[in-house]
Amino acid sequence: MGPVPEFVRGKRATNASWTWLAFLWVASAGLYWAKWHPYWGKAWSAATKHSLGTSILTGGMASPPAPSWQAGIQYAVTYFKAIWPALVVGLVLGALVQVWIPRTWLQRWLGQANLRSTLLGGALALPGMMCTCCSAPVVVGLRRHACGANAAAAFWLGNTALNPAVLVFMVFVLPWQYAVLRLVFGAALVIGAALWIGWLDRRQALVQGGCHAEKPSAVVLAGATVPVSAPSSDLTQAWPVEWARKLASLVIGLLPVYLLSVLVLGGMRSWLFPATASGWGTSPWAIGIWAVAGALFVIPTAAEIPIVQALLAAGVGAGPAAALLITLPALSLPSTLMVRRAFTRKQMAVLWASTLLAGWLCGFAAWAWV
């Protein structure tokens, strides 16, 4: 690929089109390497073996290991071996979206608190198929570059809850009802949570005397109002320098807390998922407990399938298992810490409440149906 012209606000549209094409090329190449090609082979394996391997919770053992730093290190190594290509792609795209994508376009199409921006944000997530942590750098980049909270939330949740590859894997590995429940409640989660956030943003804008849904002039980032109409002074630099600066900001700001939280959660996973071989998970009230545990824990993409398969074989009921199919991939404590400055506390509360509610309802639907 030849040199990409620097995008500067006010330059000709032809220059902006070069950055668009370059971004699409890099995104497609990165996703093919990290996601599309590996998933093609994994789909054939799931179709023939009806399995995606052992549960990452137990590593093939009967139950998770006792809490220890060794258990945390073991889990972190296994986890990062599975996700590092997608994490690299997420960091690269999270920086590039701030340099190559015209801010005015994001403001026009993804910066409004309405249904169109919500649906477009969710649709853009479908080819990504990233886990919640690997998509977090892209979400942070979008929010820093005039993307509305509702569209960013739809993109973030849509990467996991609406992952088409995972739905295919589920059909081959689990009873087909679980794939239907994942699709129905996953779509409800993505659209419902994003629209809820959009409603809050419109309400806040009206209280402040404006209408964010019609003419967005600012994006709220963790309580700070950032103008989106003014050009960034950073764009006066050459794009490689600007991209490197954005990438360094993402790496320094996101990775330390991410690495530490994965280590801690991996070490204490036996506390989050105790007695996996016990029958106590058949009780209806356990659905809520399993939903919370799933929302806190962190897994690679599609790892919820072998986890649920192992839990079902160990005697856990259909309700808790279905709840995990929603909450395990949708959120995690590490990914929440990564995007903590991209959403306000109220917006993050909406994301968590929506995820737990969707997991709880999905669990009860499975308890009554499967």
C-alpha cells in the first residue's frame, strides 16, 4: 500500500477518501489475520468434532484450581495466547480511527443519540467479532473522535453478543435452543442498552438547553465535555507521528490495568465459579449469581461455549448456563476498567444493568424452555 495522505480538517474530500480506503484495507487485513481465517478453520472443527476444546476455567480438570498467583499466571498465559492477535488489531485500529477517519463523518453518522447511530454502531461490530477487551481500544478511539456513547456502546456489545462466528459454533456444539436464545437476548441487549444511553444523553442535552440528538456539538467523556466541531491541533502533524502518539496513549492508558485485572481474576476463578460439578446450579435463584460471575470474569472469544458445555456435563442447570452465554462474553471487569474514561458512570451503570438483566432473562427462558 502506498503512502497515505495526511487528513487535515478542511482538506479536499479526495484526500479524505484515501484515508478511508487505507483504514478499510488495514481493518480487513487485520481482521482476516486475527479473526476471519482462524474462525473458518474453527467452524469446520466444531462441525466435525462438536467441541471447541476444553473449558478455559478448568483447563481440562474437574474444577478450577485453588486461588493463587500461580493459578492467575497460568490463566493469564493461556488467555493472552488466545487473544493477542485481536488485541494488536484492536490497538492499531483504535489509534487509526482517530487519525484516518474524518471526525465530521463520525459526528454525523455515529455521534447522534438516535436509532440510526445505534443500529449503525451495532452493524459495524458484526465483522469485528472481537472479545470485549480487544474491542475496547477501538471503543476508546471512537469516543475520543466524536462517536456518540450510544453508538460506541452498540459497537462494544455487538462485537460479542452478536458475533456471527460464535452463533455458528454454538449450533454445532450446543443444543440449538442456546443459539436462538443468544441471538434474541444478545440483540435485545445491544439495541436496548444503546438506546437507553441515547435517551439519557438526549435528556441531559435538553436539560442543558440543547438537543444532542439533532445537532451534536459535544461528546461527554467521563463527565468532561469535549467539543467535536473544532479541529484537533494534533492533525497538523504527519499521520505516522500522530498515529504513533495515539497508539502509545492507548497502550499506556489501557494495558497495565488490563494485564493486572486478568491476572487477579484468573487466580480467583474458583471463587467466581465454585463447585462446578455440583447440582446446586439447577436452582432458579442461582441464575442471578452465575450471571454476575460471568459479567465479572474475562474470557477469549467463543470460550463461553466450552465453558457452558463443561458446566452442563457437570450437572449445572440450563438456566445458569444460558445466563453465562450472555454475560460471560458481553462484559468483564478488565474491559470495564479499559473503557472507564470513555463512558460516564451513569452510562457504565446502564451497560452493566442491561447485561445482567439480559443474562437473567435469558437464563429463565432457558430454564423454562431447554
